[in-house]
Amino acid sequence: MNENENQNFKCVNCERTAQEVPLVPIVHKHGQAHICPQCLPILIHQPQRLVGKLAGAESLEPHEH
């Protein structure tokens, strides 16, 4: 992957780019997205907050404590 392709990636939650923060790819049956380490706990504990931002988020269950 070249630098220009990397510039197009944004965190699905906060929308910061790969130029600003590291991004982790998310691969799901609904496609692919990226999330930054700071927003990763939202995906794990409060996925309902990603509805409308991440395809299929409405079907995700939060982690049980």
C-alpha cells in the first residue's frame, strides 16, 4: 500500500486519518472499515454508538463484563 492510499483511511468513529493516528482494519460481512486505538473500546463495549457509522453495527452485542 502506498502513502496516498493510506491517506484515505479514516477512523469510523472520530474520522481522524491514518496521517493523524494509527488505524486498525475491521473486516466484517458488511465490508471493511478502520478504527483508531482510542475508539476501539467503543466497538467492544458500546457498539450501538457506531450505528450509522459502521455497517452492521446494529447487530453487534457489547462485551459482557
